[in-house]
Amino acid sequence: MTIQSLPLVITSGEPAGIGMDIILMLADKQQLNLPNRAVIVLADINALQQRYSELKQKGAVKHGLLIRQLAMNELKDLPKIAQPSAHDTILVVDVPTAQPVVAGQLNPHNAPMVIAQLQLAHKLAISKQVAAIVTAPLQKSVIMTVLPDFMGHTEFFMQQSGLDKVVMMLANSLMKVALVTTHLPLRAVADAISHEEVAKTVDIVIHDCQQKFGLTHPKILVCGLNPHAGESGYLGREEIEIINPVLQHYRDQGVDISLAMPADTLFTQKHIATADAIIAMYHDQGLAPLKSHGFGETVNITLGLPYIRTSVDHGTALDLAGTGKASADSLYHAIGYANNMATAIAL
């Protein structure tokens, strides 16, 4: 069974949030299922049916949807059983909550169900039963009542895969931006920029651009850390002492990668249009310009995992859960990216 024919799995995330809403709303728009592969949802099937009823009452979903349960024993032959479905059908593996779900109301007793979704998704992906994982948002504060050290989807899948480094990339139709550091206070960023971290990030970006995006010779632009990329050392020496020596090593090997560029210059149309990927040194340096050019269509991609994982780029939006006012755009693009990446691997 090739990855071209494997299904894609979606975790529904925090049951009190909008994860189930956007799955149902996307199915109602006939945009959930793919023509070339099955899409499987991990959710509490009773909660999903209840949310479907709530959204129908509010007029947020208009078409009749068939929620079809896949039994756990069917997962052993998932690629054979799960075939591309009709637009009005949602294939669901039931991952039950401990207590009934109320839209918008967090319940720590249901945290184990969210963790179980992630564990099952990882198991299916690592055993090559599915082509990719797409994740809906979860509530970290709830998960931390059960797993105090839980940091998020990215770190969870990294640890489950036995890795010590992955790379967060966010992408939209205009650009793909990978980060050397992620969720650090700004005062800690400079200390976190090391030869090793920059090199590991570049290695992963090159590998996944080639293997998961089908880019044989990706062109990569890299932001400096300091204003004006350090201004020849007058505004900081990280570019001279750390970043550029690493980048020059890759350039000497024939990699199409820039030396450190001033971020305010790099993120102009002239340069964005030429880049297959951009590497930023810290979170807001890369994500502020990216999101200003397409917030609703931005997708979170974890590079460096032994499988494809994409995610929506928004939170649980508890105030919108069950109201029919949530947007499913980011989920639509996350599914599209996952499918395209799986197709690129197959080619």
C-alpha cells in the first residue's frame, strides 16, 4: 500500500472547542473529504452527533451528513477499509470522553480523551496506516492537569517519535516560514541561537523541502537576528560569529541558501517571490509578516517528524464553539497541505 492511497487522519482536539464545529462545517461545504484518499476523524462520536444537531439548529450546517463509525478492530486494515467517501459522509473512530461535552465549557475530566486522540494518531502514522495527521486545536491548560509538562502538539509528537529536534513551519500561498526558536521570551532568544540549533534547523528544512514538498533544490532565505543583520557587528555579532559561518558551510556544499539577511528587507515581495522557504530566528520575526499576508489560510506544519503533520493556526475559540460562527478556512488549508505533501512523497 503506497502513501498515495493511505487515508488522512484528523484529531478533533478539545471537545469543548471549535474542532468538531469546523470538521462538521467543512463536511457541510463538501470540502472535508478528498477524491484521492479517505479522511478519518478521531472524536467522541456521541459528542460529534450532538454538536451536529446544535449546528443544524442554528442553520450553520444545511445538508444531511452521515456520521459513520469505524470500529477499533477495523484499524488493523485501515488502508483497505477506509476508501474515499462521499462528500456527505464522515468516517469516525470513536475516542470517548469521560463525561458529556458542553460546547464552550472546559472539563479537565475529558483531558485523557484528547491525549488518547494524539496517541492513536501517532500510532497510525508511525505504523504507516495513514498518510498524514491533521490536528484541530486543543486546550493546553486542560491537558496539563493530566500531563503537567505538556507543551503542545509539536513537542508531543516529537517526544512520541523519540526525537530531540523538530522545526515549526507556518505556510500560506505566499511563503513558508520555518523558525529556529519558537515559544521563548524575547530576552532569551539570543542565547538560544547556537551553531548547533541553526544547523539542525537548516538540515531539517532542506530534508523536508526535498522529501515532503518535492523541491529537489530548494532556495532558502535566512533572516539575521539583529536589526540590519547586525550592521557588520555594530548592532550585534550573532550573524558574524554564529549564523553566517553555519550558512556558509551549506553554501560551500552547493545548497541554495542565503547568508543572514535583514528581516525587514527579506520580507518584501522581491525576495519572498524567489524563496521556497524562509528561516527566521524567532517567533514574531517570522510570523508577523507571514500572517499579515494571509491569516485565515495559514497552516502550521511540523518538519522533522517521520510523518506528515499539519495543523490549523488558531486556538480552541471556546466562545465560538456550538455557535456556527467559527471559520473552517484554516482546517481546509491544513488538509490541503497534508494531502499535497503526501502526494509529493508518492511521486
